[in-house]
Amino acid sequence: MIPTGRNESRRLLGLFRFSQVRTLTTTLTCFAIALVIAFVPEYPGLSDAGHRTLFVLVLAAGMWVSEAIPAFATSLLAIGCLIALLGRPDGVYANGEHDWEQFITPWGSPLIWLFFGGFCLALSAEKTGLDRWLAARALGLFGQRPGMLLLGIMLVTAVLSMFMSNTATATLVLAMMTPIFASRPSGDGVSKAICLGVAFAANIGGMGTIIGTPPNAIAAGLLEGQSAVNFAEWMLLGVPPALLMLAIAWFYLIFVHLKKDAFSDEKGILFYAGVASDPAPIHKQYVVVTTFIVTVGLWMTSPLHGLPTTLISFVPIVFLTTTGILSGPDIRTLPWDILLLITGGLSLGVAIEKTGLATWAVGYLPIEGMSPVALALGFSYATLLMANLMSHTASANIILPISIAVLTASKATGGDARLAVPIALAASAGMCLPISTPPNAIVYSGGHLKVTDMFAGGLLIGLIAPLILVFWAELALNWL
């Protein structure tokens, strides 16, 4: 008889081999499909460089959708392919020996540093315990009625998600709700409402700032130049529709899950507004709070003092590291894979624009006679559909370069490339399935929800989100 340990080893080895075969098969399939799409048909007017860029775009899209390899690895693969296929001097695209460098320049993009500054702020709040303390204190202000506590949970989650990873935010808030879940019966409406409220608010809250979620940074990076959107302008475009969608989600959860118990004193929920864990020394907390207030204040008032948003992001980067709040090991724990994922999207955007692929694609899209608002709506729904089934960042990487080219071409009819902002925001509204976003997966893993619970609310928000986002952006852009 074979020992149990050997059986387990063989089983794990079999799973490993199966995973390797699946990865190789999926990669080769994506490679073959990209080759056929990019080089087999006749594409009048598309240059050789455009053909090669189309190949990289389709290959990357297939790898992102299939998740054959990690998303950041697909970004690195795309950058490597662009350098190999377009970077050779006197080839189909590059002329000089340094032209290939434009595909790695996005790694030093101002948007990468902006996101890096946001990561430093979030990590310092987590390390000193300020995020948990503030969340607990804020929730304590909303009382014990289920409906009001749910409102507090959603508002706190949304605000934290504007400046922190939505994954970290959802994990933090759900951990604070553990005593509530433990005191409720299985399948209880309150538990369902809290779980869905955390997921919806974490996704929606990320719309509010450029650093809220990677699709926002990708859009801001692609819009650099004449159509640039600064931190305050992004908040004007993102916060009001996010608040409206948050209110709609709250009302939905009240009527569907809490019902008549929503504002009942008899159904009150005990919540202790204490500190979730031992806080850091008080002087470190003061440093973090001061840095946070100064940074966010400068970001929000950038139209008044004229300092670039990225320049301001060096305040937390420099201050939190030189004061010892963030150490070398802390910096190594930052989500570098997210920065690489954003870089890959920006590099693809450079290639799509510079090789003429975007201009060529615009000429073949059935957009004749469509208004800029209709174009933005169409791209927003396309982004939302993809974001429900794959990474939000990958969806933005695929849709945004083409949509910005289309909107730029529509300027003659009153279009504005900044209408790409609601297209990016629409990615955050893709939340129908547990696989759609990390917050969805986190709350679903708790066992309090069924897929149908998540799908119904996610579908409602998904149907109305592009309408709210695009029409608000069209209105707000008239003021900017």
C-alpha cells in the first residue's frame, strides 16, 4: 500500500503538470489567434508596424481574458513583444537606435509616481493602524439601526477606497464586521446587505480619485497633454456620480435585504467603535495624519496653486520614507505588480497611437453620425461588459486607447477626449460576479452570499452606471 504522503505528492504533481499544460495550450492558442487576426486578412491602409501592433494587442487581450499567466506578466510580455517587433532600427517602425525606449518610458510616467505616492499613503495608514481606528470611529457615529449602520459601512468603505486599494479596504471593513456576522443566523438579510454593501462601496468608491483604481490611472496617463485631467478635475467627474450610485445601491439593499427592519430599534446591531488592533506610537500617527492632510489638500487645490498632481505625490513618498514611517521592507511589500500592469497598458497605448493603428481602427468603426455622448456610452457599456468577466485594468488597457482615438477624432462635432474618463469609471461598475472584482471575491468567500444575490445588485448598477457617468461628465466638462 502506497503511503498517504506519496499519494498526496503524486496528486499535487499531477495538478502542477495539468496547470503547466493548460498554460502552454492557452498561450499557444492566443498566439495563433493573434497571428491569424493580425496578418492573414488584408487590411487596406494599415502599415506593417500597425499589423505588428495589432498582433501584440490581440495577444495581450487573449492572455488577459484567459488569465493563462498573471496579468502583470502579460503586460511585460506585451512590452517585450513591442520592443522585439517594432524596436529594431531601420525596421518597420523605429528609425534611431533609441526609438525602442518609448515602450519602456511609461515605467517612469508621472502616473506611475502618482500611484506610487498613493500606495505609500495607504501603506502608512495600514502600518500605523490609523485606517482601522478611523473606520471604527466613523462607524460608531451611525448608531445601531441596521439601515444606518449599513450607510456608515458603505460611506467609510467608499472613502477609504478613494485612497487605498479596494481589496485592502474590503478586507479591512469585513474583518471589523466579523462579530456581527457571528451573531446572525445563516443567510440573514443583514449579513447579506453588509457583504454586498462593502463590495459595492469598495468598487464605486475607487471612481472618486485618479489613484482610486488602476483604470483611472491608465485613462489619466493616456490623456496627458492637451486633454489632461488633474486630481481635482477627476474628483469633479468621479465623486458626484459615485455618490449617486452609492445612494442607489444603499436603497436597493434596504428594500431587497433589510426591508422593514432597516430602521427598527428592536433590530439594532451592536457595533463596538474601538480600535481594531494595537496602534503604532502616537508620534508616527501624527506624521501620517499630517502627511495625508497636506497631500490630499494639495491634490484637491491644484487648480489654485498650479502644482502638478504628480509633483505633489512626492510629499508622501519623501516624507514617509525619510521619517522612517516606511522602511525598506515596507517598500518591498508595495503592489509592484499593479504598477507593471499599468505600465503595460500605457506602452500598448503608445504603440497603438504612434503606429497609426488607432487612426486606422477609427476609420473602420461604424461611428458615422454618432454623437460624442453616444460614442462614450457605447464604449462605457463595452468596458463594463468586459470588466465583469476579466480584470478591470485589462479591460481599460484594451478599450481606452481606441476610445480616446475615436473621441479625439470626433472633436469636429464637439467631442472631448476627456469623455474617456467615464469610460474608465465604467470599469469599476463591473461587479455582477464573484470573479468580477477582488472585493466581490472577498465578500463571496465569507459564505453569506449566493451568486444570484451579487448578480442582481451588480446588474442594476451596471445598467445605470454608464448613463450616470457619461451624462454627468458631459455636463461637468462644460464647466472645466
